[in-house]
Amino acid sequence: MNETSMDAALPVDPTGINAVAWAEGRLDLLDQRRLPQDVRRVVCEDVDAVILCIRDMVVRGAPAIGVSAAYGAVLAARERLRRDGTNWRAGFQQDLERLRQARPTAVNLGWAVDRMLATAARAGDAPEAELLAEARRIHAQDIAMNQAMARFGADLVTEPGTVITHCNAGALATGGLGTALGVIREAFRRGRVTRVWVDETRPWLQGARLTAWELAREGIPATVITDSAAAQLMRRDPPTWAIVGADRVAANGDVVNKIGTYSLAVAARHHGVRFMVVAPSSTLDAATPDGDAVPIEQRDPEELWRAAGGRPEGAAAANPSFDVTPAGLVDALVTEKGVAAPPGPDSVARLLAS
């Protein structure tokens, strides 16, 4: 099979952003560290480059990480076949275990790795075409799931008003359209979102840099606020919904998402603002009983000092990348299979079984 035909039916991001793409036999990523000032792409030709891009947040967002990992598995198999011939399997499995550990909190990463390992196990001694077909399926399924979630979530936004979101759960964080921003896009199209309040999301500013950029491209009114301003906003001018994504949802409905999500949920509950989590079923983790069992990624404290403009002598910093929002603070968990309102062990189990 030649490369032209292998690339002929690639999934298409409906927003045109294409944060993750497969082009000319390589993984092509939009570098999210540089947006919005510099729109630049990074091309990965081997699995080590994919691992580095995931760790360094060139690509980020649980679904997008999963899609990237799937394409990374294709690159891993290609290199192992070149180096090891018919003995490619052992090295391939080692490469995929390294890929799995690139960012351990996002369950979609392990989910995609497991799917690619299962595909490789069924493949013969020339697995690249089968692996690429599976990676494309994962990518296309993610886009379809986003579209379904957008419809389910928008159905819950029944009256016109503002909404608030945290971090970036848009096309940049998925194969296309987005989870939380997919719902917001669809609700705006229906005339039910008048403005989006965007938490800046420190220290990487995914809200200020990425979510605001996505919304501005489509003419959706948006206002960036500091993370610490959300409670005051809710006191003075309550949004109709707070809408966020998730990197993992535990079996009891606890939500692991970007640091600051828990604070937003606490403020929302106090002020009577409904709280919606939007995530594909691949983010639901039946093997993890609750949020406290999820490994929380601790990133380099230097990220904080860079954001602060320098490190005071003798000062220390901690930089957890995620937090846990208890299921009791979530009014609706939206997946492509339907809505759990509220989420809990039984409703999450029903979604996973459907």
C-alpha cells in the first residue's frame, strides 16, 4: 500500500484546527506551547519524539494525547521493524510502555496504548497498515464522540445566558471539536450561550492562550478572567453552567481534571451554578474506585517560577497538574453514550455498559 492511499481517508477536524494530524507518514502536531502568538507545527518521525511532545505539552488534553499515542504506536512499529525485523514485538511493547508513562494521569493514554497493543497482537509480521487503520479509527471515533457529546450537553443548556469554563477542552485537546467547548459551540449555535467566561488556568494559561483563541476564531464572545475571580463572578453575575472536561473519571464519578477545577466546582455549588463535566467514555475508568486512587502528575516547579518571573531565594514550590472534584459536586456527566445526572457508581457503570 503506497503512502498516498494510506493517507487518503484521514479524519478531518470539523473546526479546521487539526491539533493532531497524520501527514506523509508522520505525526504532525500543532505546538500548543506557542499559541496564540506563534502558530507552528511539530513533526514526529519516531515514538521518542511523540513521548517528548506529550511530556512537554506540545500536545495536551486527554483525548488528543490518546490519539497522538495511537499514531506514535505506528511510528514505533515502523522503527522496530526496520531495526529488528521479524523480532519486532518485544521492542515494540517496550516502546509502548514508555509511551504509556509519558503523562500517567490521563486515562486515554493507557486506553489508546492498550488498543494498539491488542491490534499488534492480531497483526502479522507487517503490522504497520493495521496499526495505522486502528489509529485512524481511534481518531475518527474521538471526533464522532465529541459531536455526540456536544448535542447531549447542549440539550442541558435550556435558557440563554453565560457559561464559565476552565483550562482548554476544545479542538486543541481532542481529535476535533472538543468536549466542554464542543458543548459550548453547539449551545452557542442554538442561541443559548451569550458569553463564555474563560479561566486563565495557571501556570500554563491554557484558558487565556488556547480556549480564548479557539472561541475568537469562531466569533463566540469570550472574556478571560483570573482563576481567582470565578467565585466573585458567580456571586455577582452567576453563569447558567460551569462546563469543563476531564482527564479521568473514576468508577464512583469523581473527576480528575486540570488543577483549579475543584475550586471552580466548590464555588459553583455555593452559588447555585450547575456544574457539567464533558468527557468521552474512554475517559471513564472502571478500574479506579475513586479520585484519590488516581496518580496526580507533579510537574516541574520551575513552571511556576517562570510564570512568576523568577524564584525568590530560599522559596519552594509545588506544581500538581491536576486535582480531584468529588462526584457530589457534579450535576451532570456528559458522554457520547448519554448523561449521568448526577454521576455516581451506578450511573457511571451504566454508561460503561451501554
